[in-house]
Amino acid sequence: MNNPIDNHLNKIISQKGDLLFSDFMDIALYHDQYGYYNKQNSIFGAKGDFITAPIASSFFGESISNEFINLSSEIKNASILELGGGDASLAISLLKRLEEEDSLPVTYIIIETSKQLKTLQKNNIKKLIPNLAHLVKWQKDLSEKSFEGLIIANEFFDALPSERFKYSSEGLKMSYVSSIDHQLSEIWKEPTEEFKNEFVLATDNMDIKFSENYISELNLHYSTWVNKINKALERGICIITDYGYNNKEYFLEDRTEGTLVCIYNHKANFDPLYKIGEQDISTFVNFSHLSKISENIDMDVCGYLTQYNFLINLGILNIFENKKFDDKEKHIELNRLKNILLPNAMGELFKVLILKKNINSQLLSTKEFNHLHKL
Ligand SMILES: C[S@@+](CC[C@H](N)C(=O)[O-])C[C@H]1O[C@@H](n2cnc3c(N)ncnc32)[C@H](O)[C@@H]1O
């Protein structure tokens, strides 16, 4: 017997035909009733499926607060806008520290699509920073109003529904989800014009030799979101942190099955049709692709660093050293810090892309170890 989300997908496919992989992923993750991000169980933390940097350690958000303070010297009434708020850990750590530093933003906007996560964010903010809750506002999407300040997207772009492609002697094909005798399966069909154009942009000037039946991903939502950020941002910076690679590493010869990864109960698998609606599905971020899109518009791509280098530039070690902990707390906090900094944890796999617009200040986060040439 199929479960409700399988039945829903089978019904759509029987009515409208095979689903583009990204449309399948959108339903699997974000359907109001059955999508993973709207399910009732916990998603984040030890009891959930995965942990992100702001949840792993409050020093992630506290460090980013230093860049906001730096930016505020040029933009007097700066705000913060976060794409995809998770459990609100980033908002809470940022606002707490900015209050201590007497540098609160005018508003803190969270763009969140999941109703369930919006409720979780509201509850956590009310519980943990009740005196600052009035600063936080929610929006379903970016508005085209002039925003001034800091936009931050942590593990947002990996969660956007992606396309998959297969390269073979028969040419480029795109992944669709089909239904045969009520069983969902992945099939490969001719690419759309939009996909072909984006593929050319993403792989332009690259000497890539795809082996026969090479599978990888290309995300058409990158363009939508970078353009929305560009329209919304009048003056300020956008920090994008995520696990991912530059083009060369993304389309590595040996990475023949792509970067798509599913997580269920802290265990990874590579089958998006397994436990649909109950497991997370994401793809590694192609930072070269994001950078090419940004260069084509008014955004100035000004930083590309590992998460380790980014946090070191922001003074994470000083923040840690200046905290007053007892021995037990220090041990716990140090382990959390290691989780976001060390190369074998999140320190190197996670990268940071920084975009700026109409800003003259020297950014703290890009002052050293900036590897823009690698994009
Ligand atoms: C992997 S989680 C990361 C959460 C948080 N940034 C963190 O680091 O803990 C992805 C977040 O992006 C949100 N999201 C995904 N697509 C979205 C969209 N189109 N609009 C707004 N939020 C979205 C999800 O609901 C979720 O809050």
C-alpha cells in the first residue's frame, strides 16, 4: 500500500504527466501537508535528522554579528534578513550578541516557507529572547522593497529543489519522476530550453570531460533567488554559507553519481524515492554557478572562503576566549566550536560566498584567506 505522499505524487503524474525532478523534490520537501519540512517530528538536532552550524554552536551567529557591527558603521539603520530560518538558532545567537554590543538591527526578517518551522521559530524566539521578539518579522518571500543591511542564507541553497542531469553519447538528459503501475521511478528525458541555457552558463569556459552516463545536478532556483536578493538589496552584503564546491570540484571526473544526498535519522543515503516526505533531500551547492549568476547582475562577488577561514576572520577565537565559562561549560562549548571549525567537521566542506552592493567598507569576513580565484 502506498502512503499518502506516494498517492499524491501518483495522482499528479497521472493528471499532468512525468514530474521534473525539481517539482518532485519541491513536493517531497515542502508540500503543506506531506512535505518533509512540514512533518510533525523534529528535523534538527540530536533527536532529529541533522544539525546545522548555528545549531551546533552559538559562536557561528555570534561571529557573524561582528560583520553586522562593521557594516553598521556605514549603514546607519541596518537590518538583517535571513533566508530559511530553521529553528531560529541563528536569529537568537545573532540578536543576543548584538544586544550585548548595543548594536541591534532595525528589524530581523525571516523568510520561511514551512508553516511548521515558522511556528517553531516563533516559539523559540518567544522562549529564549522574549525582550527582542518584537524585532523579528516573518515574510513568505523577498519583497522588492529597498533593504539595507545584511542578508544571510545558511544551508538555504542546498535545500532548494534541484534538477538532475545525465550526460551520455546520446547527449544531455534531464531527470523526471514517472509512475509505472503506481511505482515511482526516475527516468531521463530531453532537457528543457531553460535547462540547456543554464547549463551553458554554469559550465561556460570549463574544460569538463563528462564520462559516459555521468550524473550530476544543476539548480535553476539559484538564478531566481540571486535575482530576488539583488532586487531587494539596496545597500549591504549577502552571506551564503553551505556545503559545496567550486565548478572543478563539483564536476569532478570521479563524482559520477552527483552530489544529491538524503538524510534520515542522521544516516545518509542516495535514493530520493526512499521514505518520501520523511527524509531530507539536498544537493551540494555549486558556488561557481552562484557566482556566475551574481556577476551577470549588479552584485559584486567579493568573497569565497572556507567556513573555518571565514569564522577566523570574524574573530571567533577572541569571542570564545572572552567568555566566562566554568570548566564543565568550557568543555561543552569547546566541543561545539570544534564542530563548526575543524576541517574534518564543518570547517572545510562548508564554504562561504559573499556578495556586496553599494558598500565601501572593508569587510571583516574577507580580510584574509580570500580564495575568489578558485571560483
Ligand atoms: C536546511 S534548513 C536550514 C535552516 C537554517 N538556516 C539553519 O542553518 O539551521 C533550510 C531552511 O530553508 C527553508 N526554505 C527552503 N526553501 C525555502 C523557500 N523557498 N522559501 C523560504 N524558506 C525556504 C526551510 O524551510 C528551512 O528553514
